[in-house]
Amino acid sequence: QVQLVESGGGLVQAGGSLRLSCAASGRTFRGRVMGWFRQAPGKDRDFVAAITGSGGSTSYADSVKGRFIISRDNADLPVYLQMDSLKPDDTAVYYCAARKYASSTGRDVDDYDYWGQGTQVTVSS
């Protein structure tokens, strides 16, 4: 069974940092565009960041630009999301996703066809 598995979530105070990881089992996602999304209670699942297959290009939501960094090694998984200067508004379940075959980063949920189960990030004020 193909799975994406997120880890690294937790409870942190405002201003703190967390590093999320996304690993794969059951198949390789080498060369695939990978993304991070998040969903707060009662809200839609929103784009956070994405990285191209080579790791050479990234994109970020305006709300996290300058605070979060997405990265990967050797065009493969794991994919990481380094989150610094966390705010209470960053509280959400964070999901890793693999994009349908395309070379550019995508920002829509429908651009992605494999999803992890999510990891909870809670930022206290």
C-alpha cells in the first residue's frame, strides 16, 4: 500500500520552531513535485509550500513566506518543512502530498493525488 507519512508535529509556544518530515512507503516519489498543506478546524485545506522534483524551485503561501522552508534531498523523500517564528494562526493539521505528474509546483488541492494522514501542529500564545 502506498503511503505518505508525516511526522514532527506537536505543541510549541509562539515564536518557536518545528520541523516536519514526510516519508514514503510502498513506492518512490523520486522526481515528483511535493507539497505541504494545512487545515484548521472548520476551514478549507490550504496550500503552504511546494518544491519541484529536483528541489531547485520552491513556492510558498504569503502567510508563511520568510518563516517556513521546504526542502528535500536528492530529488527524493523525505521532504521537510522547517517552520520558524510560529504563530497561533499556524495551528492546523499539516498534510504532505505528491503532485500529479507535472514539473511545476501547484497550489491547488486538486493538483495532488497522494496524501498523508496529517500531523497536528499546535501553537500556543
